[in-house]
Amino acid sequence: MNQVQKEAYLREYSILKNEGKPFFPYAVAKDGSMAVIVMAMIIFLALLFGAELGPKADPTTTTYVPRPDWYFYFLFEVLRVMRNVPEFTPMATIGVPTICMILLFLLPFYDRSPERRIERRPIALAAGIATIAAMAYLTYSGANTGSPNSVDLKPPSSLSAQEAAVFRAGELVVGQSGCLACHEIGSNGNNGPGPNLTHIGSLLPAQAIASTLINPAAPMPSFKALALRTPQKFASLVGFLSLLQ
């Protein structure tokens, strides 16, 4: 902004200021009215729907799926998208929020335009709309993301009805056993320290899979107790893994 523009802006600001209304009581009355409306809406929704209470906390469970509050879903989705590239994890958890906060704090320094009408500021308008759209999309995706303790795979169409039943029963055992904490199956799970199991059935026969589950290499836990206690679940688990072609 040059000196001529600055002087014109100050003159216009002075004229508008003299024509305006004082903060008290006009702006205070408007802000107070809006606060009352918001509080009334919150009270109404609380009475209508009540508080959302989950089950009692169980510190011994291995299937609990922690989820962030809804206003953090967009960051949750950014982390989920970058989880398959470990080098990008610090960027998703620390880098992206920090960069956005820095840009927000520095806004008065790099945005020196005297214009206040949004239609005369196309770059700021486009940036604001793009940010809101990105956050809305990431929030929606994060809210509809499946549980990391469940297998996100559809049974192959070539399976028979009996094999499809084994597939469904086995994927439940995988989710309940915490396999996805160390292995990746389809689009769910972690890419380490265990290998990707998406196509394990094409690499090992069912007998080898069962043997590995009973006598695994460290740090993988043994499924021998599962085989002895509930052999049907163990058979479903082996059958499911052998069907991952």
C-alpha cells in the first residue's frame, strides 16, 4: 500500500467511523442476543438427545478403538492417509498443524490489502473456501473410517458359500485378536513390524500358516492357546488367511 492509498483509506475509515454506532450498547446487545440463542440451542439439544455415554472403560480390552472428538477428525484422517509412509508421520502429526497455526498468526503481516469486501479479494476468498472444503472432506472421511480392528476386505466373488462363511468368521477372529496392530490386510492395519498379509494365502499353504500361528517368531504372540481353547476360531483364522490370495 503506497502513501496515497493509505491516506485515502484513513479518510474513508474516519468518515465511516463518525457515521457508525458505538460498541455499547448496540454491538453488546447483538452479541448478547446471539449468546442467548446459542445457549438455548445447546440446552434444547442436551434435553432432547442427552449426553452420549459409551460403555464402561475396560483397561484389559484389546479391541477398544480410540477415536478423536469430531472436531479433530480432519487431523485424524490426515494421519490415517499418511500412515503407510512412516517418514510422513511427523509431518501429519506435528508439521501440518504447526504450519497452519504459523500461517494464521502471521496473517496480519503478509496480508496487507486495504480491501475488506470479500468479493474484491479473490485470492483470500479462494484460499478460505479451499481450506473449509478440505477440512469438511477430511472430517467426513475421518468420521466414516472403519475400525482399525476390523478387516476392510470383501470376500472374492470366486469363493463358494462355505468358503465365504469361513472368510467372514475368520476376519472377526483377526479383529478380535489384534492382528492388525502389527500386520496390514487390505487397507487396514499397520505396515509393521509384521509382514503384509493381504496375499499370504498365495505364499503359504494352510498347514504352514497354522504352524506359524502356533510357533511364531518373536515378537509375534503364539495362538496355541486359541487352538486348544477354541479350535473352531483357530480353524476360521487359518481358513481366512489361506483365502487371502
